[in-house]
Amino acid sequence: MALKRKARTVGESLTVTIPSQIAEFYNIHEGTLLEWQPMQNDVFKIRKHAKTCRVRNKGTNKIETILAKDGKCIAPKGFELA
């Protein structure tokens, strides 16, 4: 079932609201970063942008990028936040 929402002007930006059922199901809340990806013609995909963290491997000193857990940057064993 497709849901329709009307774009509204807020300040100098356009805003599209997210139905509460969808927000709850996908754990979307204020501050959640959403990514809009054009697909073709008038079609685009919206997805939650995964938060990433930069960590340093204590053994090699190499910087790596990892996915955050529950939106928090937690360095795994043998790493520290960079």
C-alpha cells in the first residue's frame, strides 16, 4: 500500500513528514539521517543512512571505518576511536 505525503515549506526548505507507524517500525526519530537516492525518472529510494565511526587499530595503527552499533561509536577490542 502506497502512502502519500504532501511537501510543506518550513523556513527555506521543503519538509516531508513520515507517518508514525513507519517511523516506529524503522526506528526513525528526530536526528535520524535519511538518504534519498535517485533511481530513474521520478523514482527514488529513501533509506536510513548508516552511521559510521573511524577507529585506529592499536597493533597496526591503521585507521578503519566501522558501522556504529545502535547509533553509538564503540571501538571493538584492539581498537580505539580515531
